[in-house]
Amino acid sequence: MDFAVATLRNKLLALPEIAELLGTTQRLAVVRDLAIAAETQISDIKRELLRSEADVEQVVTRLERDEKRLADAGTSAKELEKLQHEVQTLSTRRSELEEVELEIMLRIDSIKERLQELRGEETALNSAAEEILGRKVFASEEIELEIASLTEERKLTASTVDGALLELYEKIRSNSGTGAAAMREGRCDGCHLAINSVEISRIKTLPSDEVVRCEECRCILVRGAK
């Protein structure tokens, strides 16, 4: 029973859901970090967009002012020529700035799209983590119930065992982890090694209630195990 309990406890620590949940939560942390980075990037680019819009607005204001002066009948020919050149230069500059502005807006849209994908993945990962956790809890509870049942059964069995034998068993188990093991087909289930023929012959001559120990792992051998 102790071996069965130990096996169940190892099973509890090695549930596949544990690794699955770890992988999911690790990916979730990465996705969240990427989403935060994307949001920060959007904020930075929006500030860049504001500066670009301000540059465009400044050029548009100057352009409108010069166009009004061009329309003024009192403007001299020399000044008109100068204004026409400036209007042309400002129009070119306006086109360039508007292209930059458009490029910035496209960058923002691209990052927003990526952010939306990350948020979708984050939602899916959260759902997956909850589902895996539910499976882990269920599996853990099933194993814990088995352990509790075996532990109770052990208490009842221990109460029927000779005190000295139980003390020896506990002492061996505390040192090696295996207090007793079945002897099957000339082998010890504790160390899984074959028992030599001389020792087997000796054991066969011993009374059924005499304590026999494995020469290799020193655990108590339970004879007649099936």
C-alpha cells in the first residue's frame, strides 16, 4: 500500500496537465508582454503623428496666406513671382508631409491589427488555461481520493500487524523508501533483482511467519505473492 501511495503521489506530481498549463501560462505571459509593447508603440507613433499633423497644418496655413496675397490685385509683379515660387515650394512640401502622415497612419493601423490578434490569442489562452486547470483539479482530486482510501486501509492493516515487525518495516522504509516487497518468480519487487538459488532454497525451509529480507535492498520479502 505504501508503494501504491508513493506511486500515486508521483503520478500527482507528473500530471500531463501540469506541463500543459505551464506551457500555456508561459505563452500567455509572452502574448501579454507583446500586447503591452504594441500599445506602447502605438502611443509613441501617435505622438509622431501629432507632430506630423502640426507640420502639415503649419505649411497649409502659410500656403493659404500666400494664395490670398497672390489674389490681391495690389501685389507687385516682382512680389508675385516670389510668391508663386514659394507657393510651389510649399505645395511640394505639403505633399511630402502628407505622405509621411499617411505612412504613419498605416503603421498605426498595422500595429492595431497586430494588437487585435494578440488580444484574441490572449483570450483564447485564458480560456485554455481555465480548461486545463479544471482538468488538473479533477485529476488531482481523483488521485487524492485514492491516496486517502489507501491511507485509511493502511491504518487498518497496520493495526493487525505485530508491533515489532511494523517497527522494523517503518525503519527500513525510512532508510530506503521501500519497507517490504513481494518475492515473485525468484525476484524481489523492491530492487527488481534476481535472488540467488541458494538463498531461495534457504527461504523455502523457513517458517512462513519468519521475517526474510532481500540481500540487495534489505527490504522485507513478502513470500507467496501473486
